[in-house]
Amino acid sequence: MNVQRIIVAITGATGAIYGVRLLEALQECPGVETHLILSSWAERTIALETNYDIEAVRKKANFCHDLRNVGAAVASGSFQTSGMAVIPCSMKTLAAIAHGLAENCFAPGVL
């Protein structure tokens, strides 16, 4: 079976539950491999806005990547995926994506 890779990036914008729920929905899809990227603000927002423990959220993904690791596989343009969801997307992250700024591994995965 052909595996579909989906990157789920959760930023510190309010509404982190949407990112968590997306991970839960993707867990139910056979043949989908999820790669999670969490910002430090996302971790804080999840703790404040939801009843989820950060480690429990990480376990919902097949792979977790450090946001600061611009050398991570998901930060490379050659990392083949079926798509990436930045959910929720903070204005800072949106601006970085729009302008091609690669200070972390959120933006390169989208570009």
C-alpha cells in the first residue's frame, strides 16, 4: 500500500484543539503517516486551552520533529508529502510562509 505522508504543524495561535483533532482524525485513516511539528507556543496553548498532555498529543503522530531543527527531513524540499496543514496558523508563521522565511522547519515544508 502507498503511504501518504501528512505534516501537521501546530503553532501558538488560539485554536490548538483543531490541530489535535486533525491528528486524531488522521489516526483513523489507513495508509496515512503523520509528521508533527509543535512550536513552544503551541505547547503552551495546548496546555491552556485543552485537557491534553503534550506527550499525549505527540503520541497521536507517527513522527515528531523539533521546530528548531532546520536540518530535519520535513524541512527539506525533497521530503515527499501528500500535504501539510498548519493548524492553527499564527500570523507570524503565516508571514514566514508567505515570504519564504526559513528560520524554523514550518515554512520550508510548505514552500
